[in-house]
Amino acid sequence: MKESLLLSVFMQAAIFLVVAALFVPLLKRIKIPGVLGYLIAGILLGPQGLGQLADHFKVLQYVTLRNTEDVKILSELGIVFLLFVIGLELTPQKLWKMRNLVFGLGTVQVVLSAMVIGSVAYAWGNSVQAAILLGLGLSLSSTAIITQWLHERKLFNTHAGQTSLGILLLQDLAVIPILILITVFTTDMGDGIAPYIGMLVLKMVIAVSAIIVIGKWFVKPVFFFSNKYGGSEVFIALSMLVIVVSASIAGLAGLSLALGAFIGGLLLAETQYSHEISMLVVPFKGMLLGIFFMAFGMSIDIYFITEKPFLLVCSAAGLIVLKAGILYGLCRLWKIPKPAAAECAILLPQAGEFGLLVVGSAMTAGLLAEDVGQFMFLTVGLTMLVTPVMTPLSARVSAFLRDQGRENPDYKPASGPEGDVSGHIIILGYGRMGETISEILATQGIPSIIFENNVEQLRVGQDLDVSVYYGDASKKSTIVAAKVESAAAVVITIDNAYCILRAVDNIRGLNKHIPIIVRVHKLSEVAGLEKYENVHVVPEYLSASTILAEKALEHSGYLSEEARVIAQNESADMEK
């Protein structure tokens, strides 16, 4: 009995690994995102797909997934890991720098979309509670699909990328109150809603306080100790421990496990270990999130499509059109340029993974009838399935609108960005390195203003809707247009040594203290910069060799922090 149970678990694990290692990459090759690959696999291999034929064809018993309960338990872990990573990436600085897009545009988008979609759901006969949950759940887009698209296409530093990122960040934050609302709707409130809400808030305060106290007095010191004396396996174990403990505390308080994991991620977001933890946890999150999509695919009754095919298509299309219209209108209200507003509206109108979670939770709680839940599962799935077609379309529509609005194809010296700009990074030179730097900054919500005097490079940036302007870095007018007096730092990536010296001289004439980071091929090219304070010169060959040496030391048995210190110290000695 024990061996047969173990064999069954191993067979299910083998099927999932085959999907992850072979089926998903095959779909990715034809431009279908991995998350959709897992969803499709769940539909095909689940009890509603080929699983129905397993009793007639014995071989299918070994290649189908029919035990949905075990898979659902693992899928819940996927959501826990996802919320932990979201908390890990949502630093206060990042949210503050994008506050207008996140708390302004993002909040209005979720609230307005939820009101409209919820009203439609209520009009179709759903209860008030179900309509509210459907409105909120379907107002959220797919973070997993869209962030992957933005990353692959290097669109984070475009207007559309920044706008989409701001909206997605707020949607990720909105998941927490939605999960709490599900708890409220599915719990017997006894004496009334006020005492219950009060007790829920008290439990939340106690749980959050416990997580923070444990994190401050235990987790951070232990991370420091393990990073100094332990190996990579200790660091992985400690990262997993943070997730388990924070989720368990929330669970013991009667709250969502995902809420606890989210708070645990926030707790570590401000530490120097956040990026390393993220690199360790993301693969686990990806695998478990894949199981999450497979579990929902297994829950979908594909034969339900044959009953109401026309209504399903209309529902999915209606949701996309409704959300796209709201997104475009709000983007224009927030003064987002037409091309970026259109691109954002085409990128984000689908429902996402949290829509599936909300629908599934509502069905489990009895708030949604089985047939309504299946209908909504399929609606969400259809909107996600058409997303790979819509994402390339968004770029074409945006490019078309930019071409239509471009009155003069000739690039003339630009005056730079309009209005008040502060806390930005100025990048002088939009070559390969300047583009990479601006993309990395954009993923963290840090605005950058780029100047380039090469017309071809400028056209590349402006065709991507990046904030790149025409300007000669050696001229004072360019530095003035970059609003150097309110910038956080200047990065110079141009190749001309004379222009570098002139640019630094002009910058210091306007701002005596702003940090300046200069990329050069050789230190001898910029002799004279040493007279300026707060100017950091990075030789290109030395920076690359430092990274290579650091990685070589890591693979020779050194801890990552030790390798970094040794490589940087030796590089500093070489510069002298």
C-alpha cells in the first residue's frame, strides 16, 4: 500500500517534470508564455481531459493527472511563493518613486474596473458578494505574463513599460485586501460584522507585529551569520524558513498564508540580501506557480465549452474591450502619450492568475455556483490565451501612432523633458551600455533621462518610446535640459574622452555635489578628472574583469560576499 502510494506520487511528479522540461519549452518556441503552457497541460492531462479516457485506455493512467487534491496543495504553495517574491520586490523607495502611477493610476484602474465588472456580474444574477469578488478578481491583469513580455522585449524603460509596471505593482498590492475580503465573506461573523472586523484587524496587527519582531531580532542577524560562515545550502534553507515561519504565523492567526509570506518578503526587501534571496526563491516560485496553473487547468471542464461557446467568446471579448477602454481612458487622463496609452491598454486587459484564484476560492466557499465558476474559469483562460497575440499587436499599434504623431522626421536639439522632474538619473549616451543601465533602473521604478547625439541610436530609442532626447553631452545647453540641478546622479557612457571632460566640467558648473559615474576604456584617457570630487571612473575592461574574477572565486569555494570583496579590493589596487 505504502509503495503503491509512493509510486503514484512519483508518477505525478514525473508528469509535471516532463511538462516543465519538454512541453512548456516547446510552447515557448511558438511564442506561448510558460504559464499558459502549464494551464494547457493541466486541461489536457487533467481528469476533465485525457483523464476521462484513462479507464478505457490503460496507458493513459500513467500519463494523466487525476488526483486533484495533491496538486491543489502544491498550487497553494505557488501562490505563497509568488506573494513572497512580490513583497521582496516592493521596496518603499520603488513604490515612492512611482507613486503617481502606482497609487494614483493603479488604484483608480482597479476600483473603476471592479465597479464596472462587478455591476455586470450582479446584473447577470450573481449575489452581491460574488459580484464584488468577480469585479475585483477580473480587474487584475496577469503579472506573470506581462512582466515576462516586458523583460524579454526590454520595455521596462519605455513609457508603456513604466505605466504597465506601475499598474501591475498596485494590482499585486491589491491581492492582499482581496484575500482578506474572501476570508470575511466566507466566515460566520456571529454577533455582527463590526466585532468580526475588529477581531480580524487585531489578529492582523498581532501577526504582523510578530513577524516584524522575529524578523528584526532573529532573521536579519541569522542571515548575516549564515552568509558569513555557512554555505549556499544554509542560505537556501534560511530563505525557505522565512517563508514558512511568516506564512505559519499568519495561518495561526486565521489569516491567509500568502499574506504572511508577503509580509515576510517586505521584511527582507530592505536588506542587502534581498536580490540574492530573490535569485534563490524565483526558481521554486516558477515551478510551484506552474503547478498552480496546472491545478486550475485540471479544474476546467472543457466540455462546458460546447454548451455555451458563443457566450464564452463574447464574455472574454467583452472583458478585454471593457478593461482596455478603461485603461486607455485613465492613461490619457494621467497625461500618458497616446502611443504609450494604447500600448498599455492592449497589454493589460486580460484577467490573470489572481482572477483564477478568486474564482476558485469563491467556488470552494459556495459563493459561486459550479456552472458559473466553470464559465468564469474559461473566460479568464480565454483572455490569457489571446494575450500572446495581443502583446505583439500592442507594439505595432504604438509604433503606428508614434509615426502618425511625428510631424518632423528630422531630429533637432530637444529642450528635454517638460515640467518638474527630480530624483532622476541622467544618462549621457544611449548605446548598448546606456540602454542596459536605463532598463535596469526602470525595473526598480527609477526614472532616467537619456541624451544621445547619434541620430540612428536616437531613432532606435524613440521608436521604442524611451525618454531619449537629442543632445551633445559636451554642450552646457544639454546639461541644463537634463535638469541636472534636481537629478540624483549622472552616468556618462559616451566614448569620446574630450566630450567626457567637457560634460563633467559643465555638470560641475551647474551642480557642485551631484555624483557622476563615468565609463571609460582606459584611465589615461580622462586624466584631469581627479580634480573633481564625487566623480567615479569605471574602466570598462576592469569592471568586466572584476565580475569575471568574482564568479571564478565563487566557483573556487568562496562565499559570494567574500568573492565580491576580494575582487573589488584587488581591482582597486590595480587602478592605483
